[in-house]
Amino acid sequence: MRFSATVPGIARIGAYRELKRAVEGYWAGRIDRTALEEVAARIRRTGWQELLTAGLDSIPVNTFSYYDQMLDTAALLGALPPRVAGIDDDLDRYFAAARGGDGVTPLEMTKWFDTNYHYLVPEIGPDTVFSLHPDKVLGELAEATAQGIPARPVVIGPITFLGLSKAVGGGADPLTRIDELLPLYRELLGALKQAGAQWVQIDEPILVTDAHDGLPDLAERIYTELSAVPERPELLVQTYFGDAREALAALGRTGVEAVGVDLVYGSAETVAAAGLGEKLVVAGVVDGRNIWRTDLDAALETLTGLSGAVGALAVSTSCSTLHVPYSLEPETDLDDALRGWLAFASEKFAEVVALSRALEHGRAYQAKAFDAARDALASRTTDPRVHVAAVRDRLAALTPADFARPEAAGRRESQQASLGLPQLPTTTIGSFPQTVDIRKARQALRKGEIDGEAYRTAMEAEIASVIKLQEELELDVLVHGEPERNDMVQYFAEQLDGFFATANGWVQSYGSRCVRPPILYGDVARPDPMTVGWITHAQSLTQRPVKGMLTGPVTILAWSFVRDDQPLADTANQVALAIRDETTDLERAGVGIIQVDEPALRELLPLRSADRQAYLDWAVAAFRLSTSGVADETQIHTHLCYSEFGDVIGAIADLDADVTSIEAARSHMEVLDDLNAIGFGNEVGPGVYDIHSPRVPDAGEIAASLQEALAAVPAQRLWVNPDCGLKTRTTAEVTAALRNLVTATKQVRATLG
């Protein structure tokens, strides 16, 4: 019953974002549930068949989701929040938990470990009563089995589910409730066995972290109990995103039949020493979260080195291919060299199969694949775009003075004098809605139906409209709305040397939101200004200050497929120098406020505590390098969102931005207490309403959020803003919400005198 080639999971949005369009059509009432389910079934069927055709002999099912796998698990275990219980339709209830609605606030959202995927955080309170609802997983198993698929159902394990959940209503740490889940998992295993499942994969990525004390001991206890279920499928406990260390040895002492390990970001030596006995090790030697072609020779050596230390080996990707694009096939603009360096999901499936067959029959059996991999590696090593002397010389010449600005209090005084802003200044984070007209103009430019000048004219008209709207709403600090930007990282990548932007390299960020991470393949430089023309045009239309809007170096790295042939710190500083050139050009053009966004600061934080300080040191240094070339009078803003900020709170202060806007609406201003605890003294703009939900907060609700913020931050240091950019909302929603934001601010200002 053992298998030899598999993956832990696959993407579910559709190769051409079919699910995105269908889900959004369902939300908008353009299609009904039946039509949505037909699209979903087609995506599942296509994905399973591709894996089978590629040669995989165990296919993961139940990795499909209409929104998020953690939300699916909450539904499976009867743990959706009570506030959605009154919604009769199960799918609408599910989406209400994800997105909110009239009178319903959504679940919090944060990053899935150290990836750019966002998951919804389940809420576990004293009144949470768990119950099993297995229709989805059983339905997908039946669907796959009927199509002749060797299906392996996948569910998130109880340790990861509770370990990533949030206690609410005064409840205890959710992990203390784990014994309540064990009967449900036992029942689920029995139901899956009865339905014909030979294997079940239980995902426990939390075991590669030290997020909770005693995880290895807990894993041993839980999986000893689950493996003792008499009538069950064989169990694969799957880890990914790092090295499970002591937890591997703990799993080795249980009765589970297989353990999945990440051998790209983890260690083969750890696996060999774990004492896994006769268990099947599902070895993730193909990188599931980056897009570089696998060095097949090195991967095969890893596999053969392990083969004597474990019972059997199956070859896999290091994690689900949810995190990479579907296929290289649509990328017609790639040059031959760059194409040869890359492997998207389809190409990774072929690599898994090639390694599996080479492990069984010998390298010569897959000679063509191995020769192509060697040629690609040699080409990448010698290509002149990868190592550029001028970039490296500039990096080597940096001094400590390039990473620092004068003391913050003095800067604040200079900025108050030059900007003359009122108490509780109002602003937005940067982007305004990407309207149909904007998208049509961008598509027309891409197809050659209009030229660059016509496109610029159209975007300048959009900027004028956004500036006019903000003036009518009486916002204090304006933005140009970013109509010219397809994405906050891709826009810059398209203008920087060392990057390639894909045509169809979409990956899911959350829900129906997809992004196209650019490929950072070589040394980075900025040939020309990237934003100066747009910002100065916007500033010419108003007497109010307009922020220059840039993306910071850490976020550009986090939201790109980054090169793996040099330390990330070096790549970050290369990007930082390019952003520094832009900040100084904006200042020279008369822009007095410049925002350098770092929403991904928390995202790249290593999963083990011992590794974190080194990362934070270089991440903070890169931000400061990008922002320390301007005068005291120039106000530097940054923005952070949708993370567990407590882990990086000291680093947020060390960024030394003059103003930090930060997501706080879904977490009810919790982050402000963390900032106060470390003596944060710069200005801060906690988000006073959640833009990821379609609901429009009224002025009273925003005023209440402001009062919460004022309880933690004095008015002299407090800004008023939404919690993120507005590109995903409609113009009507934005106008109503911002009007209420300004009204609420005026009400609160009046109480301050």
C-alpha cells in the first residue's frame, strides 16, 4: 500500500483563476451555487488528473477550498464563530465567517507561517462545542474515487488547528481543548476508512516551530492515540516549512505509518537520526514554495543518503504547490535561459516523478531530466545578469551612516513646522479602487490597443478624480490612488533590473485574492525613477500634501520568488539601495511625505525563536537604508498589516519611521498595548476600520475605535486611517467609509478641545 511519488497538496484557484471569478460572481449574485460548484468540481478534476498523468501514485484530495483550509477545518470541527450561526445556508455562513457582512464581523486574518498566504484565525471560546461535519472531505473522496484517482484525503491536524487558533471570550489557550477533538478525529478516521481511503494525510506544520512549549511530547501523545484507532486508514503525518527536529523522533515512537518532511528548508541529518524505524518517509526534496529548477543530482544524493536510515522513501515537494504558479507553459515572454532555470507546479510534478524513478531504477533511467537540470544550473551560474559588479561595489561601500537618521524628536519638530497638520490627521494607506476603467486601460495597453501616452492620460484622469474625492471628503494627507500599479510589488519589479514579471504566474494570497510574485533572479538596480512623475502630477492638483508611495525592500523580497544563491540580507540591501534612490528623488521633487510600506516584515520571521534576531537585524537595516537618505523635514511613513505583531514589535520601533500605520481593526487595537510596552514614541496610525470586509462602518463605530486608540496613544501622536489599501473595495464603499472616518475624526477632535 506504500506509494512512491506524491505532493502534500496543490493549488485550488484554477490555472487561469477560474475559482476567483466564480466565487466573486457568487458573492455578487451573478451566478448561483450550482454554477459555483460546477467550476469547483472542474478545478478539482483537472488538478487530480494532472497529478495522475504526471505519474504520481498517491493524490491528495480535500486540499480544495472555496476560501481557506483553516476555515474549512473550523467548519469540519463545528468551530465557526457563533455570530454566523443564524445564517441558514451553509455556504453563505462559511463566507460570512471569512468576509463578514451586515452586522457580522469576519474572523481575523494572518499569515500562514512564513509564507505570503493568509489564513483565517479560528476563534475558540468557552462556549465553543466541537462537533464533526465531514461532508466536504467525504464528498471529495467519493468524487475522486469515482474518477479512478488513488485518493489520499488531507486534513489539518488537531495540534496545528488549535495552535493557530485564537482564544476569545476569556477562554483558555485553545491547545488545552485538544482532548475534546480526539474523539472527532477518531470518528473521522473511521468514516474515511469505511469510505475506502487507504491513506489519510494529517498536516501538522506547527511541529516545525517552537510556538508552544511541549509540542514534541504533545505530538507523541496525540498520534499514539490516533494510531491506536482499530479501523482506520494508514496515517501520514505531514510537516513542512522547516525542520521538525524533536517532533520527528516523537512521531517515530507512535504507530503512524508515514511522516512527511521538508528537506529543502529542513535537514536530512535530522530525519536520519530521528529513529523512524520502518516508517515511510515522504521526502520533500523539490521546493514547493519557490520556483527554481531542482538540482536533481543533489536531491537524489539526499534521497540515497536517507534510504538506509528509514523504512522506505517516497519523493515529494517540500510543501503544497499552493504557493507557486501552475505552469510555465503560458510564459511566452521568457528567454530560453531564464525559462531553463525555473520550475512551476507542473514542472515540479515532473521533477518528483523523475527523482522517484531514478531512486528506484538508477540515475541513467532518467538521464534526459538530469542532463537538463545540470545544464540549467550551469547557465544560471554564469549568466552576466546574475552578478553585476557595479551593484556589488556600491553595496560594499556602505557605511553605518547610510543606515541612520537624526533623533526622532528633532525630526518631528521639523515636520510639524513644514507640514502644519491638524490634530489626529486623516489619511489612507495608499491605493484606491482598481476600477473597471483602470483595468480596461491596462489591458488595452498590454494588447497594444493604446500607446503609452494614451495610457498615461487615462491614469492621470483617474488620479485627478481620486484627488478631487479626497479633497471633497476633507482628508488631510492625500494619496494619488495608485491607478497605474497592477500590484504593490510587481509594479516596482517591472522597473528594476534583476526582476522578471510573469504573465500568468498567479498564486493565491487569500480568498479570491491572487497575486503574481515577480521572479528576482539577479543583482538589483534602478535604471530610472519609478514613481516621481505620478506623485508630482498628483501634488500639482492640490494644496494638501500628497504622500509618495513605495514598497519596502523586505516586502519586495517576501512577495517575490527570491533568488536562492546568496544570503537574503545581501539581496535586501540591493533592493533597499534602489528604493533609497527613489526616496531621494521624490524629496528633490518636493514631496514632503514618503511612505515605504513593509506589510511583510513579520512574514519572513524564522519559525524558530533562535533564528529570529539575525533576520530582524538585516530586515530593519534594509528598511533604514532605504529611508535614511532624506532630510529631517521629510516625513517617512510605513505600513504593516495582517500579522502577529507581538513577535516583531521591537523591530517595528527600530524601523524608526516617523509614522507607522498598522492593522488594528480586527484585533481591536491590541497592537497598541504591545507598542506601549516597549516605549514606542513615534507617531502611529492604527487602522480604525477593516477594508477586507465589504461592510461600511458608521461614524459611531469608527469614533469608538478612535477612542480605544486614544486610551493607548496621545492625540499628538495619533493618525486616523483605514487598516490597509483600498484597491479591493468599490468606489461607493470607499466613499461612504471615508466620509464616516472624517466625520468620526471631527467628532473626536471636538472632545479633545
